[in-house]
Amino acid sequence: MWAHQYDQQPNQVLCSIHPRAWTTNGPESNLFGLEPNFGCCTANMHQGWPKFAANLWMAAPDGGLAAVAYAPSQVTSAVRGGATAIVRVETGYPFRDRIGFAVRSPARASFPLHFRIPAWAEGATLTINGKTSPGVKPGTFHRVERVWVPGDRMELTLPMRPRLTRWHRGSIAIERGPLVYSLRIGEDWRKIRDKAPAADWEVHPTTPWNYALLVDEANPSRSLQVLERPLGAMPFSPRGAPVELRVKGRRLPEWKLENGSAGALPGSPAASSEPLETLTLIPYGSAKLRITAFPKLK
């Protein structure tokens, strides 16, 4: 939290002091540090967590509560009729597909709850005390109105099926649930200056990055293996990523560094006679070096 990056790249294979083709920011803007370009970013970026927590739940116009984002939390709020609602959320989302809710209100109360169902969550289900709530549809808020009793429990399941999206020059990115996944690249962090209590860092790759992916575009799940790991204290780190995707790919030797960045994307489909390798993808936020938009292998 003492080192931020001012300019980041979806395909980011080297973070260094280097003149790049950016029109307004200097060679230091790709570093991780206290003040590459502006120190106000390092001072302000921490606001994201409390603002996220404060906006997980919102009041609904019908006197109920709406769950607009999902994370471990507890909300206490006045609801319709002057009652007090207390709902606790237990989940490993966005790395896990199940979200548990428990009503902790001091007394019975009648009010609606609204659950946001993301557009990608085909087959989403909601159970209330073990019974399925009908009519759950992706891309909507699912409304449930009833007399809630202390101890009522709900479980929302949001299936996270891998899917492909298309980008520049026919490249592909892999998404699963709410997260985009990127190639995990070995990282060599080099301190280039001390600014106590912080420092500025270059990050150099220690493993190859120039791969094309072998995927079944019609059914991406057939091309991927999903591995879930324990959810630890630093999920947004290369080694702490709670989900890994394993996918096959081949290197493209002609895809090289240009002016300190990954060169222009080879067009898809890309041919390669290099050996087929098993690659590991992790959530974008966990990978400080990464390839996110891949050529598709011919």
C-alpha cells in the first residue's frame, strides 16, 4: 500500500524507467512507488476499501434493502414500518460462487430484500431456509418480500463459468465470474531508490510471457482447469491468488519487447511450432506483471 503505479497496462511485462509512447506522462509513471507522477494517488487510493464497504448495501425505494455488491459484511438499517433489519453476509466472493446471508434482526419484520444477479450468472439460484426462490434471472435484482424471522438463512449461488471476450487484433481475454484472468509471470522486484518509509521499484520478468492460447471458443470450460486455493490475507498477490486457471498455449518467438513494453499483438489466429505448455492464469488484480489479451493459437 506504499507503492502505487500511475500508468498500468493490461499486457504489462516490464515495469521500468523507460521512455514509452505515452503522450502526457514521463518514464517513471510505470514504476511502483510513492510518487511516480503524483503522490496524491498513493494518499487517496486507500479510500476505495471503506467506500466499497459503505456501499455494499443500499436502501430500496420500497422500504427494503438492496445488496448491490457482495463481500463479508453486516448491515444494520431501518426498514419499512420503522423496524430494524440486521443482515450478515459470509462469503469468499469474488473468488467463490456462494454467498450466505443470515438475518440477525432483533424481532420479526416484514420488508423486501433485493439481490443483484450479475448478467454473467446464468443458472443463478437463491435458497431461503433450504427452499428455492423462483424467478432468479441474470442482469436483474431479484426481489424477495416476506416476514423475516431472526435466524432466517439465504444462500445465493452465482455460477462462474469461464467465458472468452474479443479484443484488439482478434485477441482473447478469459473472464470467470466478475474477474478477468491474466498470465502469472515471475517477478523480480528491484528497488531503485529509497524514499523512507517507502521506495520506488522496477519489476522485471523472470519467466516467458509471449504466449498464444489454445482454447475452444465455443466451450471455454473444456479448455480450462479451475483450481481453488485457500483464501488468505493477500489474495491480490501472485502467490496468494485464491483461484488459478490452467490452460494450454505455445510461445510466439516473434512477439518481443518494443520500447519497454510488450510489442504489438500478433494477429489471431497465430501459428507456432513451439512446444505446447501448461500456463497458469490468476486474477488480474493479483498479477503485477501479466498478459491479459492473448493471441489465439491457430
